[in-house]
Amino acid sequence: MSIIRSAKSAGALYWPVQAHRNIGVRALFLVVLAFLVAYGVLFPGLFTASGFGKFTQSWFPLALVAMAQAILMLTGGISLAIGATVSLGAVIAATTMAGPLGVAGGAAAVALAGLGIGAATGFIVVKLRLPAIVVTLAGSFIIGGAALLILPRPGGAIPAWLSDLLAGDTPAAFLILVVIVLLWKLYLATPLGLSLYAAGENPVGAYRSGVPVDAARVAAYAISGLLSTSAGLFVAAQTGSGDPVIGTAFTLNSIAAAVLGGIGFLGGQGTMRGALAGSLLLSLMISVMFFLGFTPVAQYVAQGLIIIGAVAIPQFRKVQQ
Amino acid sequence: MTTVPPLLAARGVSKAFFGNPVLRGVSIALQPGRVHALLGENGAGKSTLINLLSGALRPDSGEIEVDGRAVPRMTPALARQAGIAVVQQELSLTASLSIAENIGLGAYPKRFGLIDYNELASRAKAACALVGLNEPLSTPVGRLALGRRQMVEIAKALYRKPRVLILDEPTSSLSATETKILTDLLERLRAEGIAILYISHRLNEVMALCQHVTVLKDGTCTADRSLAGTDAAGLVRLMVGRDPGDLFPKWRPSASSANAISVRGFSAGLMRDVDLDIRAGEVLGIGGLVGQGQEDLLLGLYGAIPARMASATVNGTSGLPGGVPKANALGLAYVPADRKREGLHLIHPILTNMMLPAFARLPALRLRSRRAEHETGKSLAAQLAIKGDLGRPAQALSGGNQQKVALAKWMPHDPLVLLLNDPTRGVDVETKREIYLMLRAFADAGKAVVLLSSDTPELVHLCDRVAVVREGRITATLDRAALSEEAIVSAAMGAEKQKVAA
């Protein structure tokens, strides 16, 4: 078998691969940059330390749920339970952190709840071969109900120092986001992580190639759950207390952000950097329109039109080819 | 006598799907250092045999052997461990991943739990070099042309350093240069002692490359012999040559001289530059290997996919319909091959299915007359011998009766041209006979019947003329006098160039 052997030098591969993944999101990055500039002009405080901190704090939970949704959409799935899971994370944080478990114990509880719910959802979807949209719709009722059982009305507490650290005058949110992105890069550099793409786009081919398709998909659901409850913890820290329905809007916003970021519904299409940029764009759009004095109704209509446009433009290009 | 045990072998394997036998007692032995050809018509059981050998399916009876030892429960994972690599016809690639990431998929080299991109790059590069892929390894596979993707697929198999390499029609999407690279490579791999199973419809490739051949016909092995001393014509005879029996109605001329459809320079989908006259009162067969563009020809004529042409006349009107409602108005009807998804609405009653084209023609908001529908349905059922209560869902019917419903729904509109896409696929013999009788009766009544079929005998025995499609072009039009299974298969495989003037 001497002719099938390793070549001596192949040159770097990792970075060129990354560069190719940027191609699809270049235009999006430009749009985001334009919105950032517009926002900076309208609201010069963005470029001060505290303005930057505040801005990233308002973006942070949306960034997390966009990632949570994108990782599922990459596997060909979707979740309608993200909002409910965010709420659950918020009420768990607000009921445990001020109690005997303390902040560390409460954070662990939030993380375990997210991983557990995600893994269970993933197991049902993947092993029982049920449609993700139905399982997660049912899940949203169950998880939302659980949140209401734990904390029937807004209350609980987050230790003040934690609220100050995460949502006060600090860049903590931005730094945490950087760490999360680095962890994601690390995950995508593992065989299981990269298998997401193959499992989402061509599950049969991936299975034949020896990819653990089911494991990759269940892991994606678990990670998605962890990101969602973590977003809940952060929202609780922002408000200083827990609210059992605070996450509701995140379900549809997470889908909107992922779609804006170029994640396809068919699985395996898009990149996490795109989803993050999509969430940033959505966050900026909301802020800019608010600043320009759009009424809430006009904001929603504009948001909807922009999302349809964002999905239609690549489609038109494809048709032209 | 060979003393070395075969690297991979099947011993008397049988496999049936839903009681329908696909393989019956087939044996095959892949020896090291030999390129073994597997030949057979569409549906002869080649893909099933590959799936058994690679563990994707398990045989109902018989055994799979690796190195002469029986493996009772072959799985894809075991097959990979045993060094068996399969290059499937459908690609197993992921468009958004790079060439290297695709090649290593499922077997990435690891360092500290992470993918070792340097090692992956050097090993993928070695595999790419073998197949002449010189695109940067970081290129996403989605940007490659189909032929290049096929080469990535082959490189992916080589990356795993196989002892047994199974290639299912690897050259169907390759250019001549790429085919040459592949055949040279296979020659080298053979010299290294790898066992190769090569499935191809291109007989000249098989003759040039392979040393041994197994021929499958209707799920049984009709030949297992050395290729030395065999010619292409002999192989074709081994693949076809069955007794048509009295399945087909007696043929008598019914074609008129008037053209129902006439197109010049017609292109649609895969089809290019087709000149075709379809006469009223004839059954025109469309033959060829699966997926050469035949379906696009029918869909293009029907206006279901965009088509371009120099000129066209349909039932005296110039120009093609360009849309399904217009096609129906011009007297065209199309019966799709996939009756479960395209031909019928399975969960709805048989009667509703029969009435669908009528619904499309009635004014949108006029109230339906249940009684008239029922009358029509009953007479159609009687006419086509469709058994069963018309109120039951269409899925309750057998495949053959479903096909009759798919055909029946057009009858009230008395179409002048029937475009049929493989109407007898998966249909029992008795219903086949009924359908054949019906088609001849339509032709006798002066309708034009266009019969796209993957079943060569029915083309030979039923049709007035057969147009054979190969790589998007009509490569031969065979008149009744020139019709034979050998002639069709030869034209379909490009074994000889011939054009019998129509």
C-alpha cells in the first residue's frame, strides 16, 4: 500500500478553512459595521468604556440564544423552547443563588438544568425520530410550566455583587462572550463538533462515513440548553430577580437572529460567526429604530421586512445562477 | 484454483424487500489484486449486493465472508475495520465543509482530542494527489463541480487505506481526463494487491480495466467468469436475454403519418438539442440508463419545467404549452413515475384522486356535483378494472391499482398525447399486462403514447419506435424492425453509434 502514504508537507490547513467560512458572511459583516457606525453616530456614548459595556450587556442574552438556536439549525433541527428555557434559567438562578447553594451552587444548578433539558429533548428528537418543532413546542409548555412552578410570580433575588459584576459598569459580558466564542471554536475543532455539519446536511452520508450522527445531534441539543439557561441567569442578574415568563420573546428572536446570520433551515448551512453577527444586527436594529423614534409597531413591521429581505437576497442570487 | 482466500465474499446471499425478492442465492468473491466488474441492468440487484457487502444491509440468507471467515453480523463499522471502502453513487459529502474535512470525515486524526489539522492536511493531500485533485484542500466541497466532487469521494475512500475498494458507477459524472486518471489509479491499486469491485454501465471501460466479471439479471447471477475471451456483445447478451412470454399484446401498426408533437432544437433540464416527432397513433418508447435526462424530456414537453426550442408544434398549435394547465388544454397528460409522491394523494379517497384534473378545469367556485363525480368514478373504475371501494384512501390499493388510478384520472379529458414515466415500475405482472393492453388500445384509438421505461423488454415488445437517450441527447431512434434488447442496451451504453433514420 506504499502509494497511499502521507505527503511530506501540506501547508497550513486550519486558517484557510476558516477564511473560506468567512466568505458567506462578508456582506453581513459590512451591514453590521454600517449599523454600528450609525449607532455610534446617533449615540456617541457607545465608544466610552461604560457605553460599550452597557451595549454588550443588552446584546449578550440575544447572542447566547442565537447561538443556542443556530447550533440546532445546523443539525437540521430547531427549538421553540428556547424562551421557556431562558425563563427557567432565570428563576433557578433567582431562587438558588441567594439561598444555601450560593452563587457557585446556583450557577451549577442552572448549567445542569440546561444540559439536562437539552439532552432529554435531543434524545427524544433523535432516538424517537420525532419532529424537533413538535417536541420543542411541547417542551416549551412543560419547561415554561416548570418555571412557573418554581416561581409563580416575579421574585427571588440575585446577590447584588453578581448583578453589579455582570450587568453593572463592567465589560464582563463582553469578556464572557469572548470566552464562549473561544470555547465554541474549540468544540468545532473536535471531531464531534465538526460532525455537526455533516450530520445536519447529509446524515446518511455522514453515517456511512462513520460519523456518530446521533451523538453529535444530542450533544448539540445539550449545548443549546446550556446556552439558553445561561442566558436566563444573565437576564436575572440584569433585573436582580427572577421572572417566570421573561424569556418568552427569545424564542422567535433567536430564530430571527440565526436566519439574519445566514443559518439555513435545512441543516449544515451557515456559520456560528454569522449567527452572532445576526444577533448583533438584530440588537442594533432595535436600538437604532428606538433611537430614531420608531413606534413599537413600526419597529416590529420593519424588523419583519428586514428579515424577509435578508432571506430573500441570497435566494435571488441562487436563482440567477 | 486460487489458494488465497478472497478478501471479501458473499456466499449464496438472498435478500427480499417486502416479500419482493431482489437477490436470490448470489455469490461473489473479491480476490486481492483483481478488478472485478459487476454488471446488470437497472434493478438487477447490484446496489443491494453492494449494501450487503458493506454491511449497510444484512442478507436474509447466505453469508458474507472476510478473509475466508464468515461474518455473521456485518455492519458498516465492521466493514470499515476490515478495510472495505465504498464509493457510493449518491455522494456522501457535506457541501459546507472543506475538501480535507470531507476526506477525513469519520476518521479524523486527533491530537489532545482536537482534530489534528496538520496531519489531516498531509494525509488528505496524499489521497488527493492520487486522484489528481489539485484544488486547495480548504476549498468548500459545495464550490466544486459534480465530477470533482466524485473525485473527492474517491479520495475519501483512499484516505482510509482500503484493502477492498467498491466503486458504484464512479465514472458517470467524470470527464474523459478524470476517467483516465481513475482507471490508471485503479490499475496501480490493483498492482498493490487491493481487491476492487467496479460497477459501471460503460462496457468499454469494463473491458479495458477488469479481469473478472459477475453479471446479475433479475437478482440471480448469470455469469461469474474471467473477462478474457469475452466481447462487449457477449456481455450485453448475458445482461438481457430473457423470455418475454405472452406478457405483451400482439403488435400491429397503428401509427398515422400526422405528428402529434414535433420539436426541433429542444432543450430542457439535462436534455440538449432534441429533434423529435411523436406521431398520432404510435407508442414511442424512451429508453436509456436511469437518469440520462429522459424524465426532463417528458417534463419539458409537458411544460412542467422550463424548456427552450427552435420550433415546436403540439396538436396543430405552434409552440410548447409552457405550463401544466395549458398542456392539459392542448390534450397532453403526464403520469409521473413516483406515484406515491407525484401521481397520487395517497391519504385521500380514490374518487378524489380520479377527479383532481377535473377540479383544475372546473370554474374555481362552482359547487361540485357529488353524483356526477361518483358516476364518472364508477365508469372509470369499470373501464380500467380498478377494484375496491372508491371512497377508500388511495394508499389502500396495491401498487398496480394505484398506477391505474394515476392513469384513470386523465381519461375523462380524452388526452391526445399521453406522457408516461415508467408506468410499470413496481407493478405486478398481471397489472402490467393490463396496462400494456390499454396502451396499445390508446394507440389504436389514434392517441400518441410516449412511454419512458427502464424496462427494456417492454420497449422492445410494445413500442413502434424507441428513442434511446444517453447523456442528455437522443443517441439513436430505433424503428420497429431494428428493435431488440441488444440494440437498445448497446445504444444506451454507447457500445456502438447508430442512427436509424426515423
